[in-house]
Amino acid sequence: MVDTLMLDLLAPEGARRRPMTMKNYSDKFKADAVALRESTPTATYKSVAASLGIKNC
């Protein structure tokens, strides 16, 4: 078990962050994302994610 006081001392701004939650995307959204990526071969996955409004990808 990690001592939370020690975490606060080492990184007080990030020690108590909530864990990221997984989002569920519809099958249509996923298919549209794949189609967008395939139609733009020079785009990066990160740029496609950003254009779809997905953060922290």
C-alpha cells in the first residue's frame, strides 16, 4: 500500500487525481472514426482523435 502523505509530498498536484474513466463509444462512432482515419492516410491517430473530440489519446 502506498502512503498517501508521501505522495502528497512528492507530487501534491497529482497525488489525489481521480483515475481516468473508460468511455463507451457506439459502433457507428467507431466505424466513422476508422473511416476517417482510412480516408486521411497522412493523418496521425492523435490528430484524428482530436478531430473527433477525444482527449488524452
